Amino acid sequence: MITRDGLPESVEDARERIYAPVAGELDQVILNIGSVAAGRDETQQHPEIEKRLEHVLSAPGKRVRPAITLLAQRLWGRPSDARSVNMATAVELLHIATLVHDDTVDRAATRRGRATASKLWGGTVAVLLGDYVFASSAIFVCETNSVRLIRRFAETIAELARGELKELAGAWQPSATRDAYYERIFDKTASLFATAAESGAILGEADEEDVQRLRSFGHSLGMAYQVYDDLLDLESTSQTLGKPAGHDLPSGILTLPAIIALEGGSGRQPLFDYLGAEPAQRPALLAGTVGAIRSCGALPEARSIAEDFSHKAMIALSAQRPSQELECLKELTAYLLGRRN
């Protein structure tokens, strides 16, 4: 976005402007997350555990998911309260926990320019740290006193794990389909976006039609986000992503561009050969395989699909009554997906 003086708006300024209606609540979310490292009950945290949790919890994030919950909750005129802040905290903690586990499974060395927990302390400690954060997120959602939200949150945790399991089970399989990919990225990514938006609507005391409309918004936003993320893995560098680039194919993970390439055209045979090669042969074939995916038209087609999901997210918001929070949700969607486009 261009500011009044004609200069591009900085990333930080754009976020602060979009988050302005719920800035105080987001600050409380950050404080809540910080409290997890120190221990929230009367039992003093072990200093070494506290240090490691602080590392995991202090990485600067975009605060997208808790912002969605807090903005959505206010669409029906209800002010934010402790329940919405606790739910937003739970959503962000759940996201952080999945990143810790993802980095451990992927053997990633960095995340947002910082060493991962698994790199610093090994996989066993990283998994246990992730488990601790998972459990802490559940405590916060319980403090909403909503059985419906607790159930939805538990379902989301199951979906997130199922998405990772599907990804592992489908690795190196040239029979991958678009439908299977869409199911996987819903579980792995879009489910948490959907829950963030749906929970805000529930806490805002929306009627059921509006609750489902907000869930649809989160679903479509999350699907678009993941497709764009998979495109970036083929197009960007590790420096621009903030995490290792080009990770998917060497791990046998078939994202939408690769699946499109497998469906036919000039990219099919190089990719098929790469997947069927002996592990020792794959590094030599990788650059040619990526080049074939890039040149066969798979990237523009995948981008068009991401744009369709983006459009659906905006359509889901169109029936809401005008408000500052609604405009912020629309701007957040455009900002988030525009920066990945």
C-alpha cells in the first residue's frame, strides 16, 4: 500500500494499522504467551525449561490467527473480553506448537532467521517443548468455558496431526491427486484459520449462518495461504522465506504445482523419473525437475487456483454489515495473500 506521502507502507506499519481495533487485546495475547514460559501456576518453572520455552515462544510472528479471532469476535458489536483474548491466545499457541513439531519432522535448522529448537537441543527436547505448548493452548481454550469451542479446538489438533501424517504417507507417490492435496492442506493449514475465524464468530454471539460464513472465510483464506506458500517454495530463496526454501521436492512432498505437472505435459516425465530414482541419484536430478515444473505451466495454474480461494474468502465476508473490523479483516486478507503472491 502507498501512504499519503507517496512512499510504500512498511510491513510493520501495515500490520499495526490493520490490527489497530484489537491492538490492546493482541498485546495481552503476547503477555499470555510469555507467561507460559515462566509457568502459569504456583509451581516454579525449571530455569533450563524456562529458557528453552522462551526461545520457542519469543520468535516474532505475524499474529495473523489471533488477530482473525479478535476481529471476527467484534463483527457483531460485542467488545472484546477475557474469553476472546484467551481463545486468541490458544489459537496462536497451537500455531507455535505445530511449527515446533514441523521443524523437528523436517529437520529444519532455522525458522524466521533463528535456530530451531530441534537444531539447538535435539529432536526429543523439541517434541516435548511442542507438547508443552500444545497442552498450554488447551488450557487457554478451556478458560473460554465453551464446550463447543473446546470440541472444535480438539478437532483442530487432530486435523493438524492428520495433515502431517497424510503428508508423510503421500511422500514420493506419483499417484497424488488434487483432491488429496486439498484435503491435506485443509488439515495441515486451513483448519486452524477456519477455527480462528469460527471461534471469533461464536464468541461474538453470531447466528449459526454467520458462524458458518466466518468459518468458510477462514477455510478459504487458509487454503489460499498454503497454495501460495507451496508456490514460494519453488520460487524463492531461504532468505526471503525465513525458512529453508526448496524443501518440498527433496523430501518427496508433492505440492499443487508438482501434482499439476504430473497430470501431463512436459513436466510429467522429469518429475516421474525424479520420484522413481534411487535416493543417491535424486540430488543430481533436482534442478532439472524443478526447471521442468516451472516451464510446463504448472505455476501459473496453481497461482490461479490460489486466487480463486482468495476470492472465495472475500465473498464469505461480503454479507457482513460494514464495520471497521470487517474492513480490517478484508485488508488483512489482501495484505497476507498479496505478500505471498
